Amino acid sequence: MRIAQVSPLFESVPPRYYGGTERVVSYLTEALVQLGHEVTLFASGDSRTSARLIPISPRALRLAPELGEAYPYHVLALERVYRHRHEFDIIHFHIDYTHYAVTRRVGWAHLTTLHGRLDLPALQALYDEYGDMPVASISDAQRRPLPQANWCGTVHHGLPPESLALHERPGPYLAFLGRISPEKRVDRAIEIARRAGLPLRIAAKVDRADRRYVEGEITPLLAAPGVEYIGEIGEEQKNDFLGGAIALLFPIDWEEPFGLVMIESMACGTPVIAWNRGSVREIIDDGVTGYVVSSIDEAVDATRRAEPLSRRACRRMFEQRFLAERMARDYLELYRTIARPRRGSPALVTEGEVA
């Protein structure tokens, strides 16, 4: 198939540091190319891919604040996609709902993966209007706030098997990887480690919107004995960071749509101790790849039961369920269904075109 992938521009594809959506777009794009498909990636100019790259912004916007606001570049992305529209069998958007008013009117075969939280009040009105847009979820749990959306399928994320390696012997610490924000609850992770009597290593970025929260509530906690704040790390450091941990702490306080770090941890053989919120029960096999908990007490107990878990079993479960090739094949099934003309229906004609 001839496939377009339209990525957000906040991070490069793949990101240099933190970045979930753009990393998934990278894994999907590369897997589709390896399966023999003709893929075009619309992304920031510093992206690296084996697909054809059509750059939109010169660099990833988060790391280039001098480029200004993000919205104009995403509008520009839609213009570039429109210019190349005849070259694709399907266009796969990863930019939320920015394109809906356009795609409804021009007759593209398209799919949108919704990567973020959907429990926001404004989205109810949006999907009451745009209930015809074909969308994919990244977990079944993600769908709950928007039953009126046109759900075409759920596709769990996947990673290349070589991206992270099994570590059979962990180091003597617990790990927290991601963002420091109210819903990620690094404060819970610090309390769990303290009560378990184990060191905690924190590799996380801080978004501008969360700086006041971090300075007021989290920075004092980072000075506690046994807590080491590393900061934001790149992909090359993630393997040793996750693989060296007894367990990854994932003490979320929101309906996490997926949580890529959970399968990254599993790929290293490191079990996950995760709060029972959002997609967690779809990802973690309780007692095999980690433990699903609902309180600090349960999490502390789980740290004592994590080390005896088989790290090979964690890796094996990752390979069975969360590889990038499986993700790509799942999306291909959706692409073919969407791109296939309906029997008895005329070919779609866009304004100004002749069938």
C-alpha cells in the first residue's frame, strides 16, 4: 500500500529524548517499510526514517522555541498532505482532530489514531459533530469517555525487538521514567521507595506547564535520602536505566490511554508495579509481568515480590504481544478496510477533480 503517516511536530520522529506519540509513529513507519509498503512521513525536518520524509518544521518544536507556536506548522502540514493526496491509498493522522474539517470534505481515505486522554468535556461536543471520523484507540480503556466516536479498532503499541535488550540481573533500585506532573504521581513513587527501603532513580522531563507544581511540591522530595533525579534521558540510556531496575514504578493517578514505558520495561525484562487505572490491566499480566495495585501499601508489598518474577517471562510476554510488526499488521487490516471502495459506491471525487 501507499501510506502517509502524519506526525505531530513537537518532537522529531523518533524523538531525541522523551516523546511517546512520535516514537510510536517512528516504530510504525519503520515496520511498514520493512513489510514492503511505500510510506511517506510528514514530520519535523530533523526526523530520521527509512521512509520518504516530507519535512514541515525545520526541527522538533519543543527543542526549538525560536520557531514559535505549533499550530501554524500543523496547518502547514495539512496543506502539504493535500498537495500530495493523490500519492496515497490511505493517510494516517496522529495529530488529534486538527484535520477533521478538511478530511470530512475532501474524500480522503484516512484513519486517525487518538493518542491522548479523551475525558475532556470539550471532546464530547467535538465528537457529537464529528462522529463520522474513522478513529483508532490505543487501548480499549481509552474509548470509555467517547462511545459516540467512530471506533474502527484498538491497536496496542509495539516496539522493535532490538530496541531494548533483556537484563537478567537487576540492580538494587526502583525506577520511575516519564514526566513529572500531577497525574504521573512521582510523589507516590518516592513514598513507595522510602517505605520499601530501596533507592529510587527518576529519569523524567518537566514540561513548562508543570514547573510550578514541580518547584512547589516535588523538588523538596527529590532531596530525600535514596532519591536520585537524573533528568530527561535519551533512547540510548533507557536500556540500562530500565534494565537495571528491580521494578518500574508506574503510580499513575489518571486514565492513562496506554503507557509506552510499561512495554519498554517489559522488553528489558523488568516487571512493572502499576496503579489500576486506564489501560494498565490491558498491558500488565498480574503476577507475570508485574503487579497491578490500588494503594501505597499494595505497591510496597509488590516491590518485595517483584524480584522473584521471571525476567525472561517479562521479555517473552513483550515479544508475544507488543512488537512493532504486530502493531503494523493490525493497522494494515484497518487501512485495507477503510481504503476498500464499498460495493456499488462511486469513487470519491474531491472538489475540482474529475473521476
